[in-house]
Amino acid sequence: MPTISINKKEFEKYVGKKLSLDKLKDRISYLGTDLEKVDNNEIIVEIFPDRPDMLSLQGFARAFSSFISVKKGLRKYNVKKSDHKVIVDKSVDKYRPYTVCAIIKNLKFSDEKIKEIIDIQEKLHITYGRNRKKAAIGVYPFEKIKTPIVFIASDPKKIKFIPLGEKKELNGLQVLNQTSSGREYAHLLEGMNKFPYFIDANNEVLSMPPIINSDNVGNISNKTKDVFIECSGFDFNILKKCLNMIVTSLADMGGEIYSMEIIYGNKKIISPNLEPEKMKLDLKYMNKLLGLNLKEKDVKKYLERMGYDYSKNIVLIPAYRSDIMHQVDIIEDIAITYGYENFKEEIPNVATIGEENNFEVFKNKIANLLVGFNLSETSTYHLINEKDLCENMLVKTDYIELEKASSSDYNILRTWVTPSLLQVLRTNKHNEYPQNLFEIGTVFNKNKEKIEENDRLAITLCHSKANFTEIKQILDSLFDNLGLKYKIDNIEHNSFIPGRVGRVSVNGKKVAYIGEINPLVLSNFGLEMPVSVFELNLTELFKLMPEKIGL
Amino acid sequence: MSIKELIETLHPLERKVLPILKEDMELKKIIEKTKLKDVEAMRALQWLQNKDVLKIKQDLKEVISLDKNGEEYIKTGLPETKFLKSLTKELNFNEIKEKANLTDEEFNISLGLLKREDLIQIKNNKIKITEKGKSLKESKEEFLRKLPLETKDLGNKLIKEKIPDNFIDTLTTNILKTNSWKGKKFRRYDIKINVPKIYPAKRHFVNQSIEYAKRIWLDLGFKEMQGSKVQIGFWNFDALFTAQDHPVRDIQDTYYIKNFNGKLPSKDIVERIKKTHENGWTTGSKGWQYSWDEKEAKKNVLRTHTTCLSAETLSKLKESDIPAKFFSVGKNFRNETMDFSHGFELNQSEGIVIDKNANFKHLLGYLRAFANKMGYGRVRFRPAYFPYTEPSVEGDVYDSIRKKWIEVIAAGIFRPEVVKPLLGKDIPVLAWGNGLDRMAMGMHGIKDIRDLYKNDLKQMKNMKLWLK
């Protein structure tokens, strides 16, 4: 999850109040942000993904300031009218259909502030913009631009400009191949025969979203005062919110917001739109869900501490909030301001009957019985690797593979449990013998078009005299205890010593393997002790049980 | 213990050794005379020493340790004695070495030793004997020489005693059958003696905690849910209102099964979920405002949480089943590289409460009850974000052994966008997925999450019994 690192002094300036470190820590956690670090200079907080509007110092400070009741209610942002235009050409429809734009004037830029803006832009790109897929943001020095600006798509070979930070002019395709930003985001333009770009009335390319700005007119310096901002992408609402998050942050920095006219064919849109959205709040529903009995005036007070306005069941939602989809989202904000620490916890008096799953009971009974044979229970991973599952066991198995598993030791699903136990024996060679183990675990097998999961019991006996008799004694005893009769047939299995391996069946259903492990397998696992094994399918066995446990 | 009682404790081996035992007796001679095996003789001697009869073993050890230089020093005197004797006046290092006839090594060791014992003083590279040193020198005592053999008073007395040999040692079935024990004495055992350690086989310690966690939910009236570990994205994500482009669905975070898609459930439930994602359906939500893709929902994943079981349970619930409470404890999977605080398989303790009167206070109540019963007295809650709950809450418990808060609780009330499409109506469903492995780590004093499943048999042998 994204974190922001902010200067504590700056933060206090924006919040309008200085809190002690302890108080600060406490309040930040209860606002619904994860505090990672706070000292006298720096605050690092993790912002939950539903609140991208807090990904800037300004946005976070704005929310915090309300929360601690310094500046309450909906913030008023004045949007001045300008008649600068952005014309959206029909050609972008298929490639990147929407853009929303704004002009911010009278910003005092310093290197620090430029860094800050780039930082907000990047954070939004990664999170809310899903790595520029949903939204790409461009910021330009407005002084260098002549409106109207056109958003248009053309043959990439014909789009020519010097990309930001480069020396020479490149065409659209070259930008993808020859710049680092191009290579990183080329996949977002994959398969497109036209690329979208912004171009101004001087015929200067501003940028080629979502890849890169131009060096000529897309580079902010500390002489810049006024900026042009655009967000482009596929969902108008997302872009609108994204733009609002940026313009409100810049306005908090001291900038003045100017609107632009965005022209879509014969439709004209004024952007940015900072009108609050309205949502109905059902107080009864809210009180019931939270288990509270809040009066309307309390609700109003709490909502104002979250930056909303409220009047007669209608909540006015700040234009930069992107997470309010349902009234439950507002209700959570009420709970947060009410304070999670202030809820009187209770366990209701509702009569329900506890019930354990029958199969779980069955497995548990067996595990407890096996401990009586002096077998130690292990708990291994369901994931394994090909070498230990197949190669070292001298078998070929049609196993299930995982896509791009982060560890090559654990990248497939086990088809039986015995290899996991041999892995355990391998890592315990320095420990005392006998090492007699058991495990009940899930295995995964392909069955035509389905993945079948079974819970299996594996027992391995490993000591200088481990043999078939001893393992069969346990099998016998287990089946006696379960009241089941079994049949055993000779089979061939590469993992076992020929002539010392059998297949066990109950009522004609094959349920287990039993045998002594092949010395070659032992040597593959680096073992110098004999091992005898049985592996029993408990899922199948449970179906064959004459009487079921429990109800 | 009286000497009589002492005699009653004597083991046959000890009785064989005792009569021939004299001062300065060597082990070799004892073996020769008693005709015991050397281990038997050693054991007898050790037992006798434990009974404070002798101090043989230690003396023998010291003789051996002095063997190399001992004989030499017995003849010529210990180097430190010679050192001290040479100090008739202040001397420098070389003078002493020469006068006392010491090697460099002997000189250095003696110097340190005498200095430490405050017997000499060093000043400007000259060495002077102290008052303490003088008095020692004059007493002519071999102050550092230890006695080669020490015989205890008790031992001397014991040797003189008449030792009867009609004690019963091992009680056999024959003795019992013939009643021949009557009128005889049993040899007394040294019940304080250390015995070789044995270890019981045990359930795996994580499974012991799982069993306990399950019992808590059963005690609270919850019914167990069970389900598969491979799940379609539909149950793991879509039914839980997790947008299809949510980063948690990225391959870097979730294990996807290669080349293997699953089957979606019945058409109407798929349709309801699709609409809920796209525009909120009839839940009163705006939805995610995108076009929902069935293909994404069919992909098989290793479940990233057991909450998928809760979603499936909701979809099967009938009106008459409500109010209802369910739990499950099981493994989840995250495509992560293992380190001390991250595992790729972890146990979660899942729960849902479906009740038209359920509320946020109840949620916190259940969560605290569970944490308390797990042995954590201090619990704190704070706001959080999950795509499928609102309000959402995270909770920490205080680990009093490691003295820190650990994050183990993730919970909330399911969003209407989750409940209504699955259940058919919007009623409160309290839900949580608590990190059980982290709690188990705290309870077993384990610092590295990898130690939970390394199956080191020595660690498992020494692990304390889960006493809850």
C-alpha cells in the first residue's frame, strides 16, 4: 500500500494546529491511516487504497485538520472561469476517449514544490490510475502553451516531439522504444495503430499520454507560475475525481483554480467540476448498523469532522472523494469520528448451536490416535517443487502448476504427502532417531477438467530397523480402530522397493499405498536410514465409513 | 541419611566396589579386583560420589590433568612456588626467570597467578614480594597444590561397616510368585538421580492452537464451514466485491493456477454479481462502473483468504437458517517470498454472523472475546480498509512476552454489495479473518514465521504443551 512521507512542520502549517507526538500518533491511527513513523521532523503514513485523496501532504492535512476539529465541514474551492478551450477530437474515441483539464494560476514554485507535485502525480498514477492504465496525469507550464489545445490521435510515425529529458526529436514509435518511460508503459498502447496526444495552437506537441510529456512545453521549472493540468483515460468519472484531487491540493498550496471548456463534438463540459455530490443518509439504517442512537445534530457534527456537509438527510460529499459508493461508506466515516475506541462492545444473546464439521472431527480423531503410536505430527506446505515431487521420487506425475510463483522451491501443488515428509526427514538428519512422523494434509490432482482436492494421511517410519511389518502393524491397527476391513494387492511403484509395496483397498475402492521406500529415493533425499510409508486417502475413506460421526 | 539407610541404598555394583576401595586406588586397579567392566565400575563410583561417600571421580580427573607436568613439578616444586622463593629482593623479569629456572610460559602463567592472588607487586618492571606473599613463603606451604585424592569421612566409616547383601534389587515376577520378598529389605533408590530424557510424540504445535481456536468458536455457538483451497476468482474476489482491476488480484500477490479455469456457479448469481459490480444492481450502490468480465472470474486461484468460504456459505443460506454463525480455520496462500515476517501459507480464523439485529458493537465484542480466549488480554481496534466490508476494522493484540502490539484482526460488516447478491437481501453480516499463525507465534514465543512450519524435530520435541 502506498505511503506518504511528509514534513512535520509543513503538515502542522496546513493542519493549523500543533499536536504532541503521542496525540498525533493516536489521532493518525484513528483516522484510518496506518502510521509507520513519526518524529519531530517527519511523518510517514500508509494511506489505504480507498482514499487516494489523502496521497498528498495537502489532502492528508485537510482530512486530519477536520478530524481534530480545526477546520470543519466541506471546503470551499473557488473556481474562476476562463475561456481557454480543449478540443477532444473524435479520433481519440477508440484509443483514449476522455480527458478533463484545469488551469492553476499563481503558484510559487520551488524545486521542493516541483518535487512534491511530481510525487502526488506519481502516487495517483500508481494507485488510483492503476499504473496509468485508468488515468494518466500531465502537468505543463501554462505560459508556454497557446490554447485551444487539441486532444487527438494519429499515426504514431507522424507524432514528432522531443520527449521530456531527451535531446532529439523522436516519433511516437521511437518514444516507445528509445525512452525508459516508453519501454515501461508501451504495453498500454499495444496493438493501437494510432496514438493519442495533446497539441496546442502553436502546433507544439504537449505530451503523448500515458507515456511522456514533451521537453519543450511539458517541463515545469521554478519560474513556472501557472500550470495546465490534464487527466486522460477511459472513465470520465475517474478522471474527474483524479483531477479534483490534484487541483484541490494545488489550491491548498495557494494556487487559484481556473476552469476550461472541454469540447466533445457538440457537447461542452466545464472542467474542473468541484460541485459536491449528494447522497441520502438513512439515519435509522445507520444507527442500526452501528448499534448507536445518534441524533441528527450529532451526525452533522461527525460528518463535518470528515469534511462533509449535512442537511436534512442529505450528505454533501467533497468532490475529491472517490470512495463513496453507498451510504455505508459514509456510515463508516461517522463510526471513525465517533471513535472506534468509544463503541461499547457487546456479545448479543443469540441462540445458535455450535457444530464441528464431521470430516474435521474424523481427521482429528485419527490424528490423536496416531500420536498413541508415538508418531509426531508435522505440518508442511501444500506447495512443493518438481524435483522433490517427481524426480527424487522416481515417478512422473501430472501435477498442477502455479503461475509465476515467487519461489522456485514452492511452485507446484503436491499430488501426495509422502514427498513432503521425506523433505522433513532430509532436514532432520542431524536429529535423533527414530523419526516416526505423520501428517494429514491436502493434495491436488487433475481429474479431467477438474482439480480434485483430497485430504490424505501419510505416515513415515524412519530408523535403523524401519520395515514393512512395522508400518503394516500401524495400518492394521488403524483400520481395526475404524472398524474397517481392507484388502492389499501387490503393485509396482518406482518410489518403493519392488516386492515390498502394496495398494490397499476398502470395498473395492483403492485408498492407500503401503511399502518400503526405494533406496535410490532415499539417496535422492540424502537419507541413510530405511523408511517405510503408508499414505491413505482420508476423503475417500470417510465416504466408506459405515457410520458417520456426529449427527 | 543414617549409615544404615545408606547401606540399604547400595546397588550391587557399589557393593562390589566398596570393600576393595582404598585411598589412591586407581580405576584400573578397581576394575582388576572387582572384575567389573569399566563402565560398571565408573557408574558405581559415580553413584557413591553422589551419595557423598567419596570424591573419587574428581580426584582422578585432577591427577590426569596434572599428568603432563605433574610429575616434574612434584620433584622440582611448582613454578609459582619457585617464583615466589626466588624473590629474596626486588628483581626484574629476566632475573627471576634465571634464578627460579622458569621457562617463558611458566614465568608468564606464574606472574599472572601471583599478581591476581596479590602475592607480588610490579613496579617499573621490577617485581617485589608483598606481605601476603612473604607470610605464605615462610609457612612453606605448597599453596597451590591440590590433594590428589580426597576420601570422605562417610566413606571411611562405610568401609568399616559390615555390609549385608540380601537386599532385593529388582522386583521380579518370580519374587512375587514365591513371596520371597517377605522379611527382606528393598534396596533404596537415589530418587534424585537424573534419568535419561524421553520425549512424547505430539500433535504439531500449530495444529494444537488451531484445535483450540476451533473450540472457542464452537463454544460461542458457531458452525464449521469447510471448502476447497483452489477457488475460482469468482468466490475469492468477485463475490466479495473486489474490483477486477484491484491490485490484490495481480499475479504478484495471488497464486493463479496455470492453464486451468474453473466453472462459475448458477447463472442468476453470476448475473447478480455482474450487475452489482457494474452499477450496484439493487443494492443502492453505484458499483465499480466498469464492464465485468466473466473470464477473470473463472480463473482458478489458491484462496487468498478463507472469506471465500463465507461468501459461498451466504449464497446457500435459507431464510429459515437466520440468525446463523459460521467459522472456519484454514490455510490461505499469498504469492510472497518468505522472510521472517512473511509466509506464503498461513492459517486464518474466519467467522461470520448473519443476523438482522447484528451491529458494529457486536462485531467488536466477538473479536475481543476471541482474542481474550486466545490468551491476549489487551486488544485495540482501529479503522481499516477492505473492499468487502464497511465499516472495516483492524485490531492488534498485545504480546506480553515480546512486549509489542501485533496485528492479527481484520474484520468488518460485509457491504450490501456483498450480502444482497448472495443472500437475496441486505441484512448485517459481521465478518472477520483473524491471523491465527501470528497469534500462535506469540503464544509459542516464536519470532520468525518460518519457524512455524520448518518441522525441526528437536524444536517440536522441546515445544511446550499448548495448555489451553
